[in-house]
Amino acid sequence: MLIVAALGGNALLKRGEPLTAENQRRNVRRAASALAALIGEGHSLVVTHGNGPQVGLLALQSAATPETESFPLDILGAESAGMIGYMIEQELANLVSTKSFATLLTLIKVDPRDSAFAHPSKPIGPLYDEATATRLADERGWAIAPDGDKWRRVVPSPRPLEILEVSVISYLVEREVVVICTGGGGIPVIACGDGSIAGIEAVIDKDLASSLLARQLKADMLLMLTDVDAVYVGYGTSDQRALGEVTAAELAGHNFASGSMGPKVSAAIEFTEATGKPAVIGRLEDALYMVEGRRGTSIKAQPPA
Ligand code: ADP
Ligand code: MG
């Protein structure tokens, strides 16, 4: 089976953990062992990942010296995908000696008129108290928004429309290479009038980008690996209920948090409705069981009437 496995930000860094190389490597190692189990079962794997904390940190580092100009977000996104992809590739290769691996930068077309550019919503970088976030927003021209009881910088998150390297990724997958790509949701680019492309300042949601990739690759399954064991209705309330197997239509009838479960559910619905194949959302450690349908929330297309 060809599986597109999307690693959540927490697979790389647990909430509240300082972003050090050592912490990242420990978490990546944990993720690699869950992914290695899928390869061990004979599945073909394409690995994608988020970059929220990492791209925000790179932005801070890039702006840290007054003498140097800060890099735009598309370039920082490419840097973050190199950094994280390198670690994933290395840790996976250390566990699986029978496969070849390739980490690829992935350019994704977005619409410059996407309404997301006027409404920044994607949190990146560290958590701040309100006063610090407000000061930084003034000093640096950031948009900020609450994230739990803290505040974070937010940037535009346009819809991914087309993955430019999909034929290269397919070529590698057909040759049994394990590909790590669409890091941080891919690098957002726009088509210019003269046929060229240019980067644009944004961070694409990695679940929506992974869903697009899975559709373009005609994958058999989209696996979204995070820190919660299932999709819940009434999440956080006293009568929350975990969903096992659901149809896209059933899920579409509920509301999910926009910054976290919402994009995963949308990504799952878009994949399953386009391909008829399942999307599964659950905990990283349960990856193998999720593929077997024994854990997580499995989303399927509506069976024909
Ligand atoms: P990732 O980095 O893996 O994309 P997110 O933080 O974006 O992780 O999404 C996973 C989080 O979504 C969980 O930690 C959980 O707290 C939150 N969440 C919000 N609504 C729900 C829900 N309805 N069911 C399960 N988890 C939810
Ligand atoms: Mg997320």
C-alpha cells in the first residue's frame, strides 16, 4: 500500500518543549521508529511534516541581528524543510538499512488572491505572554493571535493548489525510494504573468498539503499522525466521544477547531472524497494499528447508495 504519512508539529517537538537540536532529534527518533514499523510491513511510504515552531524560530534567528535583513517566509520554509527532513531521513535510514531515502523540497502553487493573505491565521514560532506578543507585533509588524492561554505570531495560510514536483516524487516512489517531502506544508509559490514562478510569504497547512499530495500521488491511505488518539466530538467537554470509523458526510456535520483538528478533518474529507480511499487520524505511536484499522479515526467516503 502507498501511504502518505503526515507528522504533526508535536511529533517533532512536544508542546512547551524548548526547540533545541537535541529535543528535536529525540522526537524525530520516536517518529522514525513508528514510520519504520510501516516500512517493515512492506508499505511504500511518503513522509510529510509540519514546521510551525521551526519556521518561527528561524524567523526570529533571521531577524536577530540588526545588521542583516530578515529572510522572507518562503525561504525560511525551505530552510526548515531541509533541517527537519535531514533529521527524519537520518533517523529513518539508521533504522531501515534495506531502503533508499530522499528528502525533497516541494513547491506548491497558491492563489495570490487567496483571502488568507488578508487574514493571517497560522501560528508560528514560540508562545508569548500577551504583553510581549503585543510589543513584538508593534516592533516587527507581525500579526498575532491567542493560542490557548498564550499568544503567537500568525501568518497567512493559503490553500495549496498544485504540487509542482509530483512527477519526480512519483518517479522515486515507483523505484521504492522512501520520500520525505512537502515539509512545513511545502514552499508557497505563485505563477507570474510571464510563466515564471515566485515565492510568496505564507505557511501552507501541512495537513491540507499532505492531502493534496496524497491525491496527486493516488495514494492508498492518508495517515495524519499527531498527539491525540482519535477525532472527538464534543472535544474537551465532559461527554466527549471518540470517533472510530466515520464517513466524510458524518464528519462534515460537526465543527472542529480551526487551528488544529479542523484542517485534519478537511484534509481527510478532501482525500477520501476524491479517491474513495481512507484517511486515518490518530496518535503517532499507533501508526501501525491505524493502518490495520484498529486505532484512530478512520474516515471513508460515503458508500454508494
Ligand atoms: P499537529 O501538530 O499534529 O498538526 P495540532 O495541534 O494541529 O497537531 O492538532 C492536534 C490537536 O488537536 C490535539 O492535540 C488536540 O488537543 C486538538 N483537538 C482540537 N479539537 C479536537 C477534536 N475534536 N478531537 C481531537 N483533538 C482535538
Ligand atoms: Mg496542526
